[in-house]
Amino acid sequence: MASRTERKLSGSGVRLVMIGAPLVVIGIVLALVLDHNAVGIGVALAVLGAIPVVVGIVTLLTAGVERHARKDRPFA
């Protein structure tokens, strides 16, 4: 069974990825659809969505390291 810290990290990581992923997709679609001058709006939205996605992935990786450390096996 997972520890409390691992469950909290996993839940937060999934939530952050689910918040940021739609913003990234919408930003990429807008960047592809809009004209030359308005492409920046889509790119800015994609970058703002990428921030929580990256934080969520790092949080999920931290939960994985927590799980690996709990098994008392060497990392190398």
C-alpha cells in the first residue's frame, strides 16, 4: 500500500497535468489557426499551460522515487 505522502504527490501531479494539458492543446491549435501577427496569443497560452504540466510531471516522478525508496532497494 502506498504511503500517505506518495498518494498526495500522485494526486496533485495528476491534477496539475489535467489542468495544464487542455491549455497546451488550445494554445497549439490557436497558434496554428491564427494569422502571423496573432500567433503569439496561441504560443503564450501554450506556454502558460506547459508550466503546470511540467510541475505535475515532476511531482509524479517524485512520487515514483518515494515508492522506489520505500522498497529498500539500492538506486544504482
